[in-house]
Amino acid sequence: MQRTLSPVTYSNQEEAVAGIAKALSHPVRVKILKLLAGESCCFTGELTEVIPMAQSTISQHLKALLEAGLIQGEIDPPKVKYCINRENWKIAQALFEGFFSQGHATAGCDC
Amino acid sequence: MQRTLSPVTYSNQEEAVAGIAKALSHPVRVKILKLLAGESCCFTGELTEVIPMAQSTISQHLKALLEAGLIQGEIDPPKVKYCINRENWKIAQALFEGFFSQGHATAGCDC
DNA sequence: TTAGTTCATCGTAAATATACGATCAAGAAA
DNA sequence: TTTCTTGATCGTATATTTACGATGAACTAA
């Protein structure tokens, strides 16, 4: 994985899409987001009961979603409430909307 | 990474979103898709000239995009033309549209 | 204070992903 | 035929991801 060639540069859009996509690239994280987005908004460690995975593993996935900005947590001792970060969610939505709407290009394609 | 707990099950939507997201989770693949989606539709190995990466590496990324169904290739000896797979692109677009439109849930959230 | 609950973090093992050069296969051109 | 071009695949080194159990930190309840 050592890069010997000149480094590739990416646009902000490319980095942003890839970043959000990476957060969504594991089914359990998609599932968590679905749970949080659903009626059971502001879930907490009940995730551990719904998803048969070690608590530490779920915490790790939550961290990934946090760092991607897709969720936010609020400490409510001794628990922690997680929920969708609506603002960033909208941004991500618009980002992907823009990205996918690119793909309906024009003529020129004879594949 | 050994799973000792009972296996987690995922819905088709969860798997599908994660699968497409994984394909989009590397900026160079996003870049490639943008190039293919753009005016330079049906690009080929000119990718190697635009993106300073080893030819084998680019081929590897193309393979990932192929397997995700986002692009398709047509052999045009001695070259290969790649372009967006419009049908699957639409499907992916709808998939993410549906996924992201979930996140604007109702009340109940006091985060 | 002591014990219990909740969740993050640490340490670690195994699996995947990423990048490269080298090689191989298919076909075009000589 | 031989040679060249194009692009896939192989082999490999390193980095990252994923999963777990164990431990630690913060706070509540006895």
C-alpha cells in the first residue's frame, strides 16, 4: 500500500461522497441508522439488545457514524441517547442527490 | 474478527445500501464515476493518464465498480470502454433516495 | 462509602482493502 | 510469424476494518 506514484488529488465533493459512503459501507451501520431514523428515534444501548453484537463493537460502529456526522449523542446519565444529526443528514442527502443525478448524462455513449 | 455471537441478519435494503456505499467508499472510485458520468462518457484506459495510479490499481477499482454494477465494460480491441450502467445507476439512486428520506422522522427526538 | 449500570476505550486477532510491479492473454499491426 | 498495445490478473507488502473480551470512567443507587 505504499504510494510511489505522485499523490492523487480529490475534489471536496469526491472526498465528501467517499466519506459518507464509507460510513454507510457496513450493513450494521445502515441498520443502526434505520433504527435511529425510525420511530424509535433517540435510541441508546437498546441497540445492544436488538443487534446481537458485542457492546464494544456496536460502540465502535456508533463512533464511526458520529465521526461521519450522521448521528449525534447526548449524555443522559448513565445512558447515552443517540439520534440522527438532521442537519448533516440533509447535507448528505443533497450530496448524494447531486452525485447520482450526474449519471444520466447525454448522448455519446455507445456501450 | 471472529464472530462468536449469533450472526446478525440484514434486510435486503440494508445489504444493498451497504454494498453500493462500499463501492463509493474510496475517493478514486467516486472520481472514476464522475469521469464516466461526465461528458467523457465511455472512457477507457485514458483513466490511467488522468489518474496518477498504477494501471493495475485502476483496473482493481474498475473491477470493484463493475461488481457493484455501477459501470459496465465493452471490449473494443485492443481497448475496453467503460461507462455508467444507467439502469443500475437509477436503481442505486432510488435506493439512496429512499434511505435518506427516512431520516426526517417525526417528533419524539429531544437530542 | 460501596456496589451497580452504562458506555467508551484498550489490546488484540483475523479478515479486507489498497497499492504496487510483474506477468499473462487477446487482439492489432508489422 | 513476431511485435506492440491494452488491460486483467497474480503475488505481495502494508494499512485499515472488524470483532471480541477486558478494563476503565462517569454517574446513580444503596
